[in-house]
Amino acid sequence: MTIDVVLCVPSCEGPIKKAFEVTGVTPAVAASGRLNEVTALEPTDGYAGAVINAAGFPFNDAMNLCRQLRHRDRPVGPIILLVDHYQLDDLTFREDLFDDFVVGPFDVSELATRLRHRLRRAGNESVAPRIEQGGLVMNLETYQATIAGRVMDLTYMEYELLRFLATNPQRVFTRETLLSRVWGYEYYGGARTVDVHVRRLRAKLGEEHAHLIQTVRSVGYKFGADAERGDGDL
């Protein structure tokens, strides 16, 4: 099976690393961003794409690298640019140098979705549309979730809540944030709705895996695939 390699400059940490894991592609990290380093790391069948963090090294250097990747004998595409909000104006008239961009602070779910979408539009059909965390596997195309190989019978909103939490592991979300991000800003139900769905999800995860959704007292919830089992009370 071919492993899809995406160039990542100048580092692959935090949400960027997590987005690569969620998408199912392998990063080739070029810390300097110099073309000779990029070429040395390139697999024999070429890069599937590139993620350039313009907030991680000088902006002009990032643009120059994008330009070089575009005009090589074997062009690299698609190119996704990561920027800070104050760099947005600098993208004007440079749209030909990248295919998409994401504004920091970088959200794992957004970056993974954009990366997967761009790779598929470029003809890569092997990108894994799935999340794997602590025995949990979620297929983002079929809306199927399994835990330790067992299929979970989830409602649509249970699936969406679990997907959101699992895509952002170790991040704590208040009930209000979960309502707006999962149910949407048009939802007028109370925060207790989140508690009810968390209770149902824990029951469906089973006793051995209920700890994956952790309560952060007086704050909200987080997904912790690597955490030890603790108090799961609401």
C-alpha cells in the first residue's frame, strides 16, 4: 500500500500534527524550508501536497517556497498555507501560490478537513476519512463508529458530538461551546442537552472506554484517549 507523504514546513506539532494523523497521511518535515532540503526528503513518487506554516517562519520565505514548489519540474500541489490573521492582507495578489489557507489559532478539525478535501480534489482517493483514538475508530464518510471493534449504535447528534471531541483530544470545551460548535448557533436548547448526550455516549462506549470522555469540573468536557480512567460523573 502506498503511503501518501505531504511536505510540512517548518514543523509538525500540536494541532498540525494531529490533523495529519486524522487525515491519515505522513508528514515530511523540512525545518529550514530550503528547496534542497525539500528535495532530499521527497519520496520517489513525489509529494501528495504541502502544508506551509507562514506563521512559523518569515512570511516572504514562505511565499518564496510556495513559488518554488509551484515552478519545479515536478510541481507540488495542493499547497495549504497556514497564516495568522494579521497576514491575511499579504495574501492579496498571491493567490496563485497556494490552493487554500487556514487562519490561526489552528483547529484540528478544520485543518484536517481542508487537507483531506484538497488532496481528494487533486485525485488522491486513498486519504483515510477516519479518526482513530484510544480504540475508537470513526469513519467520516459512512458515519460509523466502532470501539474496540464493536459497532456503536449512535444517533446523528451523538456521532457529531463524539466526532468533535475526538478530533480535538485533550482540549476542554464548555457546554456552551459544544452547543454552538456541534448543535449550531441556531440551537436554543439548554446546556443540559450536552450532559444527556455525554451520558448516552459513555453508556455506548461501555465501562472499559467510558473514561475517554472526561468531565472537567466546573468547566465542561474533553476527550482523553491516553488518560487513565477517572471519575466519569457528570
